[in-house]
Amino acid sequence: MAVPSYYTRGETVAYYALRAFVGLVLLFLISPIIAIMPLSFNSETFFSYPMPGYSLRWYDDFFLNPRWSGALKVSFIVALATTALATFLGTLAALGLARVNFYGKSSVMAVLISPMIVPVIISAVGMFKFYALLGVAGTRLGIILAHTALATPFVVITVTATLSSFDKTLMRAGASCGAAPHTVFFKVVMPLILPGMISGALFAFVTSFDEVIVVLFLASPEDRTLPLQMFSGIREMISPTITAAATVLVLISTALLVTVELLRRRSERLRGVRA
Amino acid sequence: MAMAQALPHDATMRTADGTPLKVALARAERREKLKAFALVSPLFAFIVLSFVFPILVMLYNAAHDPDVADNMPLTIAALAQWDGKDLPSEEVYAAFVTDMKAAQQNRQVALIGKRLNYEISGIRSKVIATGRKVGALDQPPFKEAVIAIDPIWGETETWATIERSSSAYTPFYMLSMLDMRQAVDGSVERQPQERRIYIDVLKRTLGISLLVTLMTLIFGYPVAYLLATSPQKTASILMIFVLLPFWTSLLVRTTAWMILMQDDGVFSQFMSITGITWLLNLFGQIDGSPRLFHTRFATVVAMMHIQLPFTLLPIYSVMKTISPNYMRAAKSLGGTPFYSFVRVYMPQTLPGVAAGCLLTFILSLGYFITPALVGGPSDQMISGFIFSATNNENNWGKASALGVILLIATIILYYVYNKLVGIDRMKLG
């Protein structure tokens, strides 16, 4: 990290100042997430250092107390159902949008992406009233439908991004070699857009897994998801189990992040793009 | 010559089966469009039904409230003859008694009271009490008897309010969210000073969002620059610091800030150890003593932490495409490093800056969880007021009207974003 010899004094100062500044910003970004983890091993019920002793009691509570483990289970079920539905609908739509240019395409796209942009509280209030009319408010199905609406934009965006660099002549090549349209899709198109689909699916999963506002409106007491359990826990009185829950969630996001990064690199290698 | 003879008489190009090429192409294109339509329509229909339509219904509720109109049909019909100056006639009171008896039987009195209470505070309990007592009245004249139950029925303003609610469509909610109201004569005027709160909430929401956007730009731009100009290996390692928070749930990050910012929490400890408590004296004070938790400063810091990757990543991806040759050229033409950076490099990053800042600004407008958990009562934004309107006050008209304002602001910015950046070029991670 030595400064090139032709740098002026001003440039040298700027070089180190930039690195110091960026270092502080990155520290700021990561520190809350790192600082909260050790607290989850605290043997006492307060949240500051130094800790008097270490224990796994909050993890014990998180995994064995039915309030927390039940919420974790509900979250997984809802998120998996949402992911399946959102990935299916979103991929189809992205394929359609990439196919041709038609009048009003950008408006259609704007509508499809809007659930990501519209403040969630507005969606939640609207959905609560409307889903109550349909009789799905307070049911797990209602939460899954609402989360699917919120999650599909991520799938549409990621799959569209992979398709934008997709070479359409490959499909014609497949067809001219005698493959039926579905064979072309599964043997040619799908392997190439799969990384986009998987990233989209993971985004859909976290969107549902982290979502709390819609759940606040739509969930019945039996359908408490993990974020809802955390949120109500925080508002009443912070239980240290929350630090254990947060740590587990950070580990899950780390795993997802690593997966997405590996996929991105794989797809860049496949398509010969260097980013 | 031989080629010309091979073509048919009308000299159009044809496919192997003899259809004119133009027709065949148009047909193929139509088939493609139909296929595209078939692929897009399931999601489009789903989004319209499960998302767009519920929001439209909510918007409708901002101007539609049939609680009074449905439950006082006779009173409203009788009030049509009223001149609005003196007290209404005996017929109005007679109709009122009939309506209230019916409402009492159908358990709708509380609804009427709730609705009227938005405009005349304190009337709710009086309406409910009247509903209980009105059953005893069976002989005219009703006018004196009703006023005897509660003097509020002897005031013209009460009847003017009922008359204004006679239509199920009311400008009341939208007007009150703009700190305005209808006067007795139907004209629009500003709310009295002490009831003007929502314009402030709107200003606060825009102000916090703007501040958060600026802070993310100031802190994010240098990081994006270093990431974009570092060697690939260093950049990927540094990128983890940006992407890990990006992938961590908003609730987890807010919780982390909340726990760390407690009065005796880690950050207070950190600040007193490193001696930067003076920061608090500058930014975060409650009742004159330096505090971190439940301050505007804490809200902005936590929101900035959550939004930083959203601003940074679009800037980074634009910076990746800028060739270093431009800076070399600028320097070789005699520009100082600073001058070259400002005049040559920075203008090229503007598309990324616009994309990142607009996205952060739009998303910041809708923040609810973070201000609710980290901020104090005076740091709540529009979303927070919508939440308390529905969950604490059970006032869906108010929630819908606030929703309209927030939605309009969002849609305008979304439109600008689409024009400037293009949604189809939005990228994640």
C-alpha cells in the first residue's frame, strides 16, 4: 500500500486521508453487527461490557422456548412458500419482459417493481382492509400472498439483469438443432439464468423472513413470525434472547450473502464477463 | 435478369410456402408478443389484485366515510331544508330521535360518536349518552327534550357538522392532514394554531430523509471510490463490510443500534472512553443533558447505517465503468489532482449519485421501525403516524389520508427515478 513515488505531498495526504476515512466508515458499518454478537453470550440480563460471565442461556431460550422456536418455524414456512411463489411468478414475468419490446412496457415494469418502492406501511394498511374482505386476513395464506407481492420485484430485477446479457441466438441455435421449445428452455436458457433466479429467490426469502410491518397487521396470534416476536419483545422490554435471535439471523444472512456472491462470480465466469 | 424472373409478378418477397414475407414477419412478431403477454400476465394480475387494488381501496377510504350518512338518513334528509343560521326545526329533531333510536338498537351510536368526535372533540361521550337516553322520548315536541339531554344539541355547529357528513364522501380527512378544515359555512380555512401538526410531520419526514440521503452520500462516495479503484482482491474483501450489513435484516440492525445506544450501553461507554461525548453535546440532548437514545441524532445515525449500502452500491457500479484514462488525460493537460477529480471524474459519477440518492430518499420516506425504536416522540415520521392511527386510534380515514400524502410523495420521486435512471437498470448487490 505504498504511495507511488511521483505523488505530490498533497496527493500523499489525500491518499492516506481517504483510506483512514473509508476505514472509519467501514468500521461504522460493521461495528453494530459485530458488537451485538458477544452480548448474546452474556450470563446476565444487561447489555454492556465487560460481561461478568459467559453462558448459552439465551440460545437455550431461543431454540427451546416454544414462543421463539415456534416463531422461527412459522417464519421458515412463510418464507419458503413466498420464495417458491415469487420465484415462479417473477421469473416468468422477467422472461416475458425480455422477449419483445411492446408499447407500455416500462409502465408494466413500473407496476411490477412498485411493491419494493411503496412504503410498506401503506401496503400493510391497504392489504389489511382488503384481505379482511376476502377472508384471508389473519391467516397464514394472507401473509404468504402479501409477502409474495413484496418479494417478486427482487426476482424480476435479478432475473432481468441476467437476461440483459443473455444471447438470444443461443435459443435459435437450440431450435435449429431440433430441440422443442421446452427443451431449449430447460437445457439452454435455464442453466444460464439460474444464478439470477437463485439470487432472486434468496432476496425473496430474506424479504419475507425479515418483514415485520405487514405481519403486524395480518398475523393472527398463532402465526407470530420471528421478526414479529422480536419486535413485540423489544417494545415491551428487551429480553436478552433478542441478542441470540439477532446473532442467528446475522449468521443466516452471512450464509445467504456468501451464496449470492459465489453465484455472481460463477455466472460472470460462465458468460466471460469481468466485473 | 434471371433473378427478376424468379420473383412473382407483384414483386413481393415470399416465404417458402408463398406467404408474403411482410405478413409472415408480422405474424411471427404478434406470436412473440402474445407469448410475452402470457408470461407477464400472471404476475401482473397477481400484483394488481394483491397489491395495487388494496392500495386503491385504501385511497378511496381517505375520502369515503359512510358512518354518519348510513346511520342518520332521516336527520340528513330533514337537514336539507335547514338554512344553517338558527337552530334546526322540530322536524330535524324528530328525525334525529328516530335515527338515534335505530342506531342504538343496531349498536351504531359509538360509530357516529367516533366520527363526529374527529371534528368536535368531546362529543363522543355525549352522543353515546344521548343514544342511551333517547329511548325515553316518545312524545313531541322533541327539540327541547333533546337539548335537555345535552346542550351540545342546541348548538348550530353540531348540526352543521352533521350536515357536512351527510355525504359518504368527505374532504374532512384529507383537509385535516393538510392542517385545514371546513368552516361552518363550508369554506376551507386553516386549523387553529394548536391543531396544526401534520404539515410539521410532513416537513420532518422530508427533512430526516434529506439529511439521511446527504449523510449517506458524504460517507458513501469516498468508500465507493476506493472500492472501485482498488485492485480486485482488496475490493472484494472491503465489499464484505458493505454487503454484510446490506443483507442483515433491518430489524436486527435497528435492534443492534437500540441495544448499543441504551443510556448505559456500549456506545455511551465507548464515547466516554474515547472522549467523544462532545458529539452528544452538539447533536443529542434531552432536557439539556447529553443523551443518545431516543434522539434525532440516534435516528439519523441508525437510518444512515441502514441506507448507506443503497446509496453506495449504485455509485460504485457507475465508478467501475469510468476509465482511469480520463484522469490521466486531465492531469497530463496540467490539471491539479483536485481540479481534475472535481471537473473530470465527479461529473461522470453523477448518474450513480442520482440513482443512489433517489433510491435512499424514496426508501427513507417510508421508515417506520427505526424511528419508532431508536427515536423519541418528536422523531416519528409519517409511517409512524399511520401506524398509530390504525393501531392505537382505530381511525382508518386518517391513516388513509396520511397514506395518500406519503404515496403521492413516493410516486413523484419514483417517476423521477424512472425518468433519470430507469427501473430496468436497477441492480441489487
